Amino acid sequence: MKRRKAKSLSQVLVNQKTAPWIFISPFIISFLIFILYPLINTFVMSFQDIAGFDDVTFVGLKNYKNLKNEQFFHALQNSTIYTVLTIIILIPLPMVLAVLINSKTTRFKNVFKSAYFLPALTSVVVAGLFFRYVFSEQETAFVNSVLQKIGMTPKKWLFQRATTMFVLVLFCTWKWVGVNMIYFLSGLNAIPQEQYEAADIDGVNT
């Protein structure tokens, strides 16, 4: 009986239909618990007035009506600008880098891959502290020191809207350009070599 159970369990594990679901089940479970459930719960809570664990009152759209203030639209505008800028940078730039690394003439490809992907492995907290000190408002900070050496005045990078947005976009680019580059590289490597050879025969340029 035990042998039959062990055999049936092994058959389930190696079954082509069930095995993929078993392998991706950790991601599905974590996605449901830590992403989907909080999103749904947050949406439900937006229609409630919560004064405590047991003091919950349904208020309809009252919370959304209270959003009609200058701070909210300011935050919405900043989020939109940040999203647009990161999309504009984090699609063409990684694509260009992927094409350059995928080129036959490029040497030390693995070194470049590692160098570009390394920021993605860096802790967000550590990277944030690094950027905070590099772009500090003090004159002795790294970026301000460089500006003074080339004859420019120091800036309060994180206390002005334009410069703060620049630092945030730069941080996002530094953090994720390597990840997007790997995605594009995977797509380029999936193209059959025969198509490149046929393009060379047809005289297609770079």
C-alpha cells in the first residue's frame, strides 16, 4: 500500500500537467498573500472610516472627496512625471545596451552583464543611503564637491522639486537598467542565428 502511495505521488510530481503548477505554487501563494490580498483590502478600506479594529464605518466616496486638495494633485503630478520619465529611459537605454553587448565585436560580455545587473542585487536601503549622502545638500558632499571643482555652485539636491525628481529618476535608472537589459538580451538570444545570416546575405546594415 505504501509503495502504491509513493508511486502515485511521484507520478503526480513528474506529470507534465501538475509539475509546472507545483513549481510555481510558491510564487502564486506569495502573490495572493502579499500583493493581491493587500490590494483588494486597501480598495475596500478606501470606502470605510476606521477608528479601531472593531470600529469600522462604511462612508462611501467620502474619503475620495477629501482628496480634492492641492497636496493630492501635487503628488499625482509628481507620480505621473516620474512614471513617464522612467519609462522613456528604461525602455530604449536597456535595449541599446543589450544590442551592444549582444554584438559579435563586443568583448568581456559577461563582465558587462554582471556590472549592469549588480545594482539590482543591491539592497534598496543601502542604495538609498548611498544616494542620500552622494547628493547631500552639504558642500562637502561628493556631487557638490565635483560641481565646485568645475566652477559651479552647490545645490540642495533633495530640497528642490526639479533636482529631487532628477535624483529619483537617476536612482531608478541605476537600479533597474540591468534587469531590463537582461530581458532584451534574452529576446535577442532567442532569435535564430539563421535569420542574422540571411540578413547578412541580403546586405542588411547595422
